[in-house]
Amino acid sequence: MRYFNNVNTLEELRKQYKELLKKYHPDNPNGSTEATKEINVEYDTLFKTLKDRHEHNASNTTDNTDYNNMKYDYSLFWIIWNMIFQKMKN
């Protein structure tokens, strides 16, 4: 890639894209239409690649990984538990 360097995430890509468009916009003294077109082509290519990689990584994760990082709050459980047993006593 000629314009984009070390892009690993979509966020980094968008950030560099905005900076490049500001720098090479045809209204700027150093800007040109050809450079803007090349930047857009590179952006489209990188965007598709990174999006596919992200979707591929997301589809390969197991459902259990989301639950491993959860913190459980048992307070509501105990409230419901006590309500059930109060009704059973009566």
C-alpha cells in the first residue's frame, strides 16, 4: 500500500483515511484528484479485507467466551428464591 501504513483495525484505517483526505484533498495546495482516487481505492481494498477478517474472527469464537468474562450478581436470585419459599411456607 502506498498511502496506508500499519493498519490492523478498522478504527486505525478510518483515522488514517481522514488524515490522508485532509492532506491530499484537491482543494489543498499539495493535493490532487489522482491521489484522492488512489487513496479511495486503497481504502476500499483495506476496508473489505479488515471487515472480512473481523467477521471471520467473530464467527470462530465459541459462545462460551462471552460467559467466561461475565460477573454474576446473585442478589436477584436470592430475592426470588426467598419469595418462592415464602409462598411455599404459607
